[in-house]
Amino acid sequence: MRVGYRLTQFWQLLTAAPLPPAAIADITAVLTPAEYTLYQRYNLTDQQHTYQVLALLRQAGYTQPALLTAALLHDVGKTCVPINVLERSLAVLAYKLLPRQTAVWGQGEAKGWQRPFVVKMQHPQWSAELAQAAGSDPLAVWLMAHHQDRLPPPAERDERWHLLAQLQWADDQS
């Protein structure tokens, strides 16, 4: 586990500021109005995070529209069940240290002490469902639904899996 990276993420949670107008213009150029309505559900930290994912993908030369949409909306399912910064940190830490147990805790309803684990484990599917309801491209929806999945070996990857690998790379960097 990269402790410095996680501490930076924690600090960003505490010090988030609104995105500048140029970033908002960039985001609205990628998303449809219905998708942008979803994007606005994010807290400031998640807006910054997903915008950084988009920026990293673009810097790496990716322009595929579904990938860029998924970059911005892959975590929107987290808005379905709000959790605070300590719960979010606990879920991330538990997933790094006890991934199998976190997966077990993440099943079922988002209630009680299991709530942050359920959000951690189920938000990809929730993101995909929200995006599908907003009319997102089916490939973008698939990328959101699978953004936490384990990748198959490179020789077994089709174009979807290649795009997913790039989304996961950018997500892990920001």
C-alpha cells in the first residue's frame, strides 16, 4: 500500500475547492447535459478526482469518448449512499489490507457498520446504472461497471479491456 499516496488523498478530501471555470467547460464538452447532472452530484473532492482521471487519460493521448465519459462518472455511484471521510478511509484501508473480507462486508444493504464497505464494493454497479439511466454510451456504462474488476492477462484482452486498463491506471494515479 502506498501510504504517501493515501495521505495525499486524505488531505485532498479535507481541502477540496471548486473546479475552475475552464475545467467545468472541459467537463461539459465531454458529458451530455444528463450526464453532467450526475456529475454535479459529486462532492468537491470527487469532482477533482474524476477531472484528474480525465486529464491523465488525455495527457496519455486517449480521446475515446466512452472512456472519457467513464473517467468522469466512474465513481458517481458513491453519491447514492453518502459516507464521510473517515468511513471512506476505513473502507479503502480495509480493502487494501483485507480485500476478501471487505468484499464479504460489501454485500447486501448499505446499513450500519457495513455501509462504507457496501459503497466501496457496489458503487461501480450503481455508477453504471445511473449512467445508463442518463443515456450514456453502452461502452462507458460497461467501463464504469467494471472499473474495480481484475483485468484478464494482456493476451486475453479485447478493446474494452484495454480501455478499462487505461481507466484503472488513471484512477490509481489520481
